[in-house]
Amino acid sequence: MPHPKPTESELAILGVLWEHGQATVRDVYDALYREDGGGYTTALKLLQLMHAKGLVERDESQRAHSYRAVISKDSTQSRMLGELVQKLFDGSASALVMRALGTGTGPDAEELSAIRDMLDQLEKRRDVD
């Protein structure tokens, strides 16, 4: 059974967990809420909800429980991007790419080089198949 899709707030917490591997409620609070004046209890409640949903695991072996993401960043990105392509771009990944490249300032030289490399790799794979 697939995990539920994370909310925006849950994605922010997952970002902290993906970056650090695991984190306590205090770590999440410090990373996301301290500057904004959000409460420690907000971080705690969200982590408890995420645990109930199966998005995170909780290690209770220490006084300060730590949490780690159950879902990977790659799989979450792929799933959410797939949904975005279906909903907003009629299933066309190329339409998404064209829109992304044409928005804002566009890619810098380093990003363009990485995009060219990726396109070359995709082309080579297609030629092999």
C-alpha cells in the first residue's frame, strides 16, 4: 500500500529528515519554526501525525525521541512530479520541461550543461532499446 501524499508542512519536515537522516522534535523545531515564532508543539504534533500515517519512524530508545523518514526523497519527488505532469501537463513530461526552462531566469550555464548531459544519456538509452 503506498504511503499517503505528504502535505506542504509534512514535506518541509521530511526535508529536514532527508538532510539529517534523523532528527528530534527540537531539531525540526530549530530548523523550521524557531525563526517564524512557531511553536515546539507544532513540530511535535506534525511528527506524531506523520508517524501515524506511516511517513516517519520514531526511535523511542532515548529520552528525546528521534524520527527518520520512511519514504525516500527520490520516490516522493517521482510520485509528486508524476501527479503534477498528469494533472497540469496532460501527461506530457516535455511540456513540463519546456515550461520549467522558459520560466523565470532559466537555467544557468552549469545547469544547461547538466541538462545536455542528461539528454545525451536518454538518447543513448533510447538508441540501445
